[in-house]
Amino acid sequence: MSGHSKWNNIQGRKNAQDAKRGKIFQKISREIYMAAKAGGPDPSDNPALRLVVDKAKAANMPNDNVNRAIKKATSAGEGENYDEITYEGYGPGGVAILVHALTDNRNRTATNVRVAFTRNGGNLGETGSVNYMFDRKGYIAIEREGLDVDEDTMLEDVIEAGAEDMESSPEVFEIFTAPEDFTTVRDQLEKDGFTLAQAELTMFPQTTVKVEGEQKEQLDRLVEKLEDDDDVSEVFTSVEPE
């Protein structure tokens, strides 16, 4: 996974996410609703729900919001119906972009995503045009501050837990897993006493593209516009980490 460090990007976008916390809670509530409706209200028996609940905790979403979304999904009646859709395209500088959406109105979402691309130097592509350039992986970050463990020992621990690889910097250990092993590795590391700064299933580009200057500014605007859309849950790009 060399060259795929996420930590700087995560830290760099934290303040922007904090400013949009209400919108993030709304999106996560929708994901909780879908997971609970499909697999039941108990996270211990519903792995998909547990992943989203963990995502809610990482975003400091209040428990009342989580419980309300679960209750809404399991109450009597038909409720709301959402479709999961992936849009694929290219941004300024040839950066590949994947957009995951959860929507109750396909036409509205498709229009909004297309407009975001075309007005910000991008092009929306056909299904399959970009997806193959990304790998789905589990990602876990453990900050090194206050942690009394060297890199070799940490690598032994994470491999024993079932991880595929680990990268380290002075600030953080970044751990990568196969998607099917993510929950097992995460739970084992927590059992071993490690505090996880980040833990998620995500998409990693197989290769990255360096973008600078006006193209980088335009790309940032495109990603921001997509992330601001109520129907968009996740945006992944192949831009080289800063």
C-alpha cells in the first residue's frame, strides 16, 4: 500500500468536516436507517449496521441520533426507500473520481452530480470507467503519541491480528486489511488495548495523479461540491496525497 497514506488528508479535512457536522449526521442517519432496515436493529447481529454505528461514533454523532435512525427503520410501515448508486468520472488533471450516493430520487442525484462535474472541470463517465482503478480495503490509524511500542513490534501485532500491511510515520501507524478481515482486525487491536484514531472500509486508488495550481483548486471545488450534496455519502479520488 506504499504511497497510499490517508492520514494527512484526513487531518487536513477535519476542520472542514467539523463545520459541516449537521449535514454529516444527516447522511450517517440515512446509512444507519438502510443498514438497520436490511439487517435488523442489533449491531452485534448486523455487521453492516455496526460499521455505520462505528462511523457515527467516529464523527461524534449523539447516541440519540443513532437510536432514532434505528428506531425509524424498524418501526411499522413501509418507511423510506433509498437506492445505492455509484457515479464514476474524471476531474481536472485526469484525476479519477468515485462517488457513492444513497438517494430516494435517482434523477435529482444524477443531475446534481453531473452538474458538479461539468461546472468544475470534470467529466462524468460510464459505469466501470473508473471503479477498476480503486481497491476496497480496511483502513485503521493508530496515533503514536504516548504509545510505547516500536515499529517492528507493532507490525508483528497487526499481522498477527490478520492485517495485510502497515505503514508508519512519526505521527501514526496506518494499517491495511482485506475488506472481509477488517472487523476482525479492528476488534483484535482494540482488545489488545490500542486506541484507534480512524477505522473504516474505504477505497484506495491503485495509482495517484499529482495535481497542482489552478487544476488543484478546481478539483478541490469539485470534491467539495459533491460532498455538499445531501445524497452523496462518499467521494474517492486518485489525487496524490499532499
